[in-house]
Amino acid sequence: MVKRIEKKPQDKLTATGNSTLNPFTEPIAFVEPGEEIEVSTWDAYGGIISPTRTFQEAVDQGLAGALNPVTGPIYIRGAEPGDTLVVEILDIEVPEWGGSSIIPGFGALEGWLNLMKPRTKISYIKEDKITYETDHGKTIELETEPFIGTIGVSPAYEAIQTLAPGPHGGNMDCPDIRPGNTLYLPVTQKGALFGLGDVHAIQGDGEICGTAVEIGAVVKIRFNVLKKTIAWPRVESDDMIMTVCSARPLEDAARLAYRELINWMVSDYGWDRDDAYMFLSLAVKARIAQIVDPLYTVVAKVSKKYL
């Protein structure tokens, strides 16, 4: 039987316990390596929007509290500082609708296009298709591409808001953290103290308005622990290895991601450092995951067929 870990009731969400990844909050569940679990999550709004209530209306009604909440901490037995937490993403159960918003003061083009006005748009989801209604009356269908926007472990010494990404993971908004792929996270606390939330039905590279199609979801995952040390999150698919790094300015996030990919090639695939550097100049692929969070996130990837 698959263990199911439920999100907290909306009235018990707290800014400290649910909107941070931290070493101070008591675990809500304990999981064995190799155990398959299901985790229910809130959307990034904390469940306060609906097809009949916009984000701004929820804010005006005093409902906004723990934004970008995660379900956790989840304690993985056997995980120790210096280890790597392995997170196999098995499935994401998508609901019937999701929301996207323009939030004043937030987003990649805030202050560049104009003074943004608040708005929320609902997109309906049916049979793996998202229906987006444009303001000029056109209906556009998009295939769902669900992934986990915020996923990570506790930092070593502090509480970090779930809106922020970093070496611990967090709000990376990386579309490659999806079913069929495996995420690797550096462990800095006993038990890892893992949390996840902010699932997206689909997202464009950059997440430029600050939101995607934000959904509450049920995520099926399985954990394992490797007795090795990594510096930043990594993702592995059937055919690619990827490094996920966050920084400002954007070029520093890219440099970190390229450097970490070189380090991975050297440590696990026998490449010489300078040779890997030259080869990636020919063959690396990269994506801007997001440019809206406190740190920006870049994913660098290379095909396994070359390794």
C-alpha cells in the first residue's frame, strides 16, 4: 500500500512552517528509502483562488497567508549531512483547472512594459489538455507538461523562504523536474527534511509573468539515499544529465550550471576537466527555468550518448 502524506488544512498553513524550508519545523512524516509515497500539495497561492475568486480579491479579503506553501518536512531515514537525496518522480495527478496571475511588483517585465495591474485567469484542464482563453476571444489548447516547481531539502543553518531557490533546491521552477526523471539534492540536515509544492500544469521557460498554470496536485515519488556529496541539484532523464543552479545576475546562474555539469562529467564519467569544458562548448544545451524569483535559475544539460 502506498503511503499518502496530506497537505495541512488551509487554516493551519503558517508562513514559517509551510512557506520556508528549514531545520526548525518538526517532520510531518517519516519515510524509508525505497518507499513509494503520494504527497498532496497546495497550489502556489495556498488554495485561496478559485474560478470565482481572483488572487487580488483573495488578498483584499485577507485570505493571503502562507504563499508558495510546501508539504513537509518529510524525514527520510538514513539521510545524513553530506549525502545525496535521490527523488524519483513517478507521477503527478493533475486537477480540472489551474490559475495564472499578474501580481503587481512581481514578474520579469514589471516596470519594463508598464505598471502592471492585478489579474487572474483560470485555465481548464481535461484529458491532458489545457484550454487558454485569450482576451481577443481565441481558444488555445496546450498539452499538459506537469512538473514540481518548488522541491527541496532543509538548508544547513537557516530557514529559506519557499519562493527562493538555491543549493538546497527550493523554487527552481524547472520543467525538467517531471514524471520519469530523477532529482538529486544535497543533504545538509539529518533526515534531509524534504518539502514540495507549487506544481505547474505547464510553464514556459522563464515563467515571465511570475506564474504558470498553478495547480494543487498529488505527486507520487520514491526516495533513496546516495553516500556521495554534490553541491547543487541535479536531474537525470533517460537520455540527459542536467545541473540546476540559481544566482543573480543570470549569467552567474549559467556559469554555475555549466561548472557543475563539468564537475559531474569529471567525477562520474571519467572526463578531464578541460576536455569537458571544451566539449560542452560544442554540445551543451541550456534553458532559463525562471527569471522572477529572488535568484534566477538556469539548467545546463548534455546527452548521455556522449558520455
